[in-house]
Amino acid sequence: MARIIGIDLGTTNSCVAVFESGSGPRVLTGSAHVRTTPSVVAYTGERNSGEVLVGEKALRQAVTNPKRTILGSKRLIGRKVNAKDVGSFARTAPFRIVSAPNGDAWVRVDDTPISPQEVASHVLRDLRAQAEQSLGEPVTRAVVTVPAYFDESQRQATRDAGTIAGLDIYRILNEPTAAALAYGAHRVRAGRRIIAVFDLGGGTFDISIMSVENNVFEVLATNGDSALGGDDWDRALIEHWVDSIFDEYRVDLTSDPVAMGRLKEAAESAKKALSSESSTTLQLPYLHAGSGAKPLHIERKITRNEFNALTADLLDRLSAPCYRAMKDAGLAASDIEEVLLVGGMSRAPAVQVAVESIFAQPASKAANPDEVVALGAAAHAGILAGDDEEATLLDVAPHTIGIKVGSTGFAAIITRNSMLPVREHKLFATNLDDQDFVEVEIYQGESESITGNRKLGQVRLGGLPRGKAGTVRIKLTVTVDVESILSVKATELSTGKSAQVRITPSGGLSEGDLEEIVEKRRTEAMSVARPPEDD
Ligand code: AMP
């Protein structure tokens, strides 16, 4: 049977791994021998004639091609353009974010609108090719990880990205669950263990509290900050240097994109160096050539203590989400047996000190934080393929599900973090005399008003018996199964008459849209493969 690969499709970087019977999961590096791939896609030249670059190649040309270089497409996948954090991302992104006809957030390259599913599919296709090079065999199936808080649209949109990339997404797995699997959290000892997965990547921070018992993984609560990540630490350093260069030479580097690109690279290297050294030196010869002025050669030393002082405010932002997650899970730091580190930025010593003070214990550092999620996805693929011992993964509903009441009110029925599968009932009555139908609108979200939540669908029950307002009673049954499929049934109690809807998640693209994109990709691939015809 062909193997199933595990993919960590990250906001900043992605990674692919496979499970080998006997030796366990390993990262697949492809012929370029890269362990992680930047989740960056760049369109060069005109969309229909230019090339699509992925990963390091795309990142390298980002400074000179900012409008056609898409970073962080994971922030847009399955999202509406009017969502608050999409808006704040759009304000700082160098490329254009536009609204698709259905209100989804898409990007626009030159005049072409492109769905984030298509953008992400290029990263998936690249990882798939990397896996095929390493394994020497075709790969068509994958387990792909997503943050635990991703809603159904975001999960479905991720699946759709896989379809476009020619991958059958066997399972969508929560990132903290993948990390816990890779750390072998289920093998430590029998009995219930509570663990925290602290994931600080390049662009986002996620904290999850999980329980692991008898090979059952359960995400108890998740929290985080979608606008906090390693990039912010880089930015603090860049701003510090831009200011100090301005003070010394009266040169404003922010208007020199090439110099800013070099500073960004240097800031990230310095930050990484400061994770293992107590000081480092920035050396950037010919950073800027002012008009008529001498070229600027910059050399700056920075110590770890100075760097920590510059970024103290960022560090402070790590604690509140951790406390909120513990509170949602009904647990205290003393209940947490182990803290697992995920995400490259969790390598910074100051971050590890913060983790230790929040959870009153040092974090486990046994695994490589850049690769642990992909390794866990591969371990899960191994379980699915029957190569590994059985482990069951249990999930929770990432959002509250409820109905519209009055003109804009929201009444919760299934609360966030309920363990799946879950079923809840709600009774209500007609509010008009001789009302002959009811229509119930179903929403998901944490706001008290439907305007802040997302509509999932509606169920209509007609042919109600005649009666005074308040006398005809309807029971609503809301079920979310283990695959997160939601069904809603409305039953009139005196007659037993009922209506039901099954709400299958939509990632924003219809089946027709998907087929069209897949077909277009196929023709593009064929025209590239075919030798040019002679006239
Ligand atoms: P991820 O999204 O998990 O790949 O994490 C990427 C982030 O981790 C980037 O901001 C990297 O600069 C950062 N990172 C990687 N290695 C280190 C390190 N040794 N020290 C500090 N940050 C790092």
C-alpha cells in the first residue's frame, strides 16, 4: 500500500515526514536536503506566463517582488475578509487582500484574484514532490495538521488545498495532538496525564491544554495570540537598528526596501544566534548608498540581555493566553505534568524562562520544535496505515454552536471545548398564534450577538399544528460527530414531525470551483511538459 505522509502546513514554515515501520517517523528532505520549507509562494511576471516559486526561492525574491509574494496564506484560508484579524493582517501585508464574491478573503496578484486554497496548494505540492524525491515513489495521501482552534471552514479549505495539490487528505489533525504524539506523551505511563503544548512559531502563538489517557488524546482547551510570533522579535530588532542608524547618520532606511530586506535577514540570524550565544555582531557592508554620500557600512554588537530588554513587552504577552487556557480547562499550573515546546521561537532562552515561570516547571526540550508537528502527523499516518499501535484521538468542538434568538441574539447550545461526539437539546415554543412554521438559524462563535458569529446554516420545520403562541413546542437536537460534522434536527413534540439538516463544512470553494482549478492545473502541467511545437 502506498504510504501516507504527514504534513505540518505552517503559517511561516512547513515540514513533511513519513512513518517507517520499525524506526518511527522521519523528516523527508527531498533532493535539496531541506528540513523545513518557508510557506511562501511567489508569482513572477504576469500570472499566466510567469513562474510560481515556492519556499526558499520565493522568500529570497520577496523584497524585490513584495506585491506578488504571498506569505502567511494560512491566516486567510477559509476566512471571511471582514473578520477582525484578517483586517489587521491586510493592513500590514505587502500584497493585496480582496473579497471573493462570497465574502471570502482572497489575494490579488496583478489583476488576478487567487484563493488562499490555491496559494497553499503550491506549498503542499512542493512538499509532496519533496516526499516523492525522498521516497522514490508516488505519494497521493497525507495527514495534514491545523491549529486546534481552526473552525470547519478553515479545515475544509485546508482539505481543498490538498485536493488542488493532488493529495487525498486522509485526516486533518490538530497540531497540539500531533506534537503530543511525536513526544510520545501516550507512552510515558498509564493513567491520565495533563500536558500543555506551547507553540510559538514565526507568526502565531498557540497554547493547548491536553489530556492523554490510554492512548486517547483530548484537547481540553486552546488559546493564543494570532498576531504574536518570531517575526515580532525580528521586527523589534530591526526597529532598534533603524533608529540607531538614523540617530548616527540621519539616514532613514525604511525607504530603502533592499536595505530593509537585508536588515530583516540579519535580525533573524542575530536572534537565532542569541539563543545560544550571549552576544552577536551585525555586519552589513554597503547597507545603503545615499545620494552622493559615502556608502554605509554597518557594524553593531548586541548582547542577549539588551535583546531581551528590547523585546520584554512581547514576552509579557505570552502569559495571559496560557492562564486563559488553564482556566477554560478548569486546571491550575500544578495540574500540568509536562509542557511541550513547539515552534522555532520556543528555542529562545527568554521564552523558555517565561514558560517555566507560567507553568512552574521547566519545559521538555527532547524534540526538535520545528519538526515535531510533522513527525506527529507522520506518526498518526502510521497509525491510520496500521503500521503503529492503535491510538485514538479525541477532539473537542473548537467553537460554541448555537441559534439566533430575537433579531440578533445568540443562544449557545453546544459550548466550546465540548468533547466530540456531543449532542445537546433545546426546547422552545412558537411566538405567534397559529404559526405554521419555524426557521432556526445556526451560528458558531463566542459573541453574544449573531453579528459577531458565523452562520452555518438553517433548518425549517413546516406544517406545525395550530395553536396559541407559546403552546406549540419544538425540540432542537444539535449533534457534532467525531469528524466534526454538525447535524441539527427540529421536532414538533405533539406530532413528532421533524426536519433535519446536515451541515457539511464548506471551505468557500464549491465542488465546481475545485474541479475547474484542478483541471486548469492539469492543463498547465501538460503544456509545461510538452516540448514546443515547430511552426
Ligand atoms: P516556525 O513557524 O515554527 O517554523 O518558527 C519559525 C520562527 O522560529 C521564526 O521566527 C524563526 O526565526 C524562529 N527560530 C528558529 N530557530 C530559532 C532559534 N534558534 N532561536 C530563536 N528563534 C528561532
